[in-house]
Amino acid sequence: MNPLAILNHLLNFAAPALALAVLLVLVSHLFMRKTAAAHGWVAPIAINFVVGCAVLVAGLAWLGRDGRMLTYAALVLACASSQWLMLRAWRG
């Protein structure tokens, strides 16, 4: 496999984590304006992206295959939990 194909595979592997990270931050800025505005855009997207990539790698290692629904469910739960923790949503 040439380097361009490897890059294409890596980008496609990380795309769900990036899309979910951007959507989570966008939705939090729409619905939780006061708390989300204090955190900005770049840092929450980066943190959610790293958490999402870690979950995707763990799912690949554990299940032996990319793209399993269990991995995607864990991706959503992990990114939502990290966003909830960053916004300190337990305070109300």
C-alpha cells in the first residue's frame, strides 16, 4: 500500500470522531449558550476528537474490525460524556 492510500485509510478511520466532535460542540453552543461560550470552539473539538479516536482504536483492537456498531455506540457515549464533563453539566 502506498503512503497516499495509508493516509486515505487513516482519514476515513478518524472521520466519524471528527464529525461527532464538531457536531457536539455546535449543538452545545446552540442549546447551552452560557456555559458553552466560555469554553470556545477549538479546545472542546480537539478533546472530543482525541477521545473519539481513542475509542475507535480501542474498538478496533478489541473487536478486530473497524466499523462495528458497538464501537460507534461507545464513540457516542464517550464523546457525550467528555462534553458533559467539560461543560460541567451536572451543576445544572
